[in-house]
Amino acid sequence: MILRQIEKFLRDTGMAPTRFGRDAVRDPRLVFDMRNGREPSVRMTKRLEHFMNIYQNGAVS
């Protein structure tokens, strides 16, 4: 589940949920909405995974 991956990413990086949503998909409410049941599309899920991967590899600061 993508929300579980995002929560781990936030814990590991110390990034705020609003910053994550804004930087990844230009939606600062994304994480809060997902916590309340919002399901991202397949395309958005790929964008989120891509953002987390490039961030952890040092390409985004």
C-alpha cells in the first residue's frame, strides 16, 4: 500500500506531510486526504514512488 510507503518515507526523512505532497504532486493536502481514505490513481502512485526514489538517491533536496 502506497500510504504505508509514504509514512515510512516521512519518518525516515523527517519531511512534513504537506511538503511531501507539494513537492511530489503539487498537492499539500495529499497525505492528509490519503489518511482519510483517498486512493491515488495508478499514475499518481507512480509519481509518488518516483519522487521518493529520487529523493532518497539525493537527486532532490
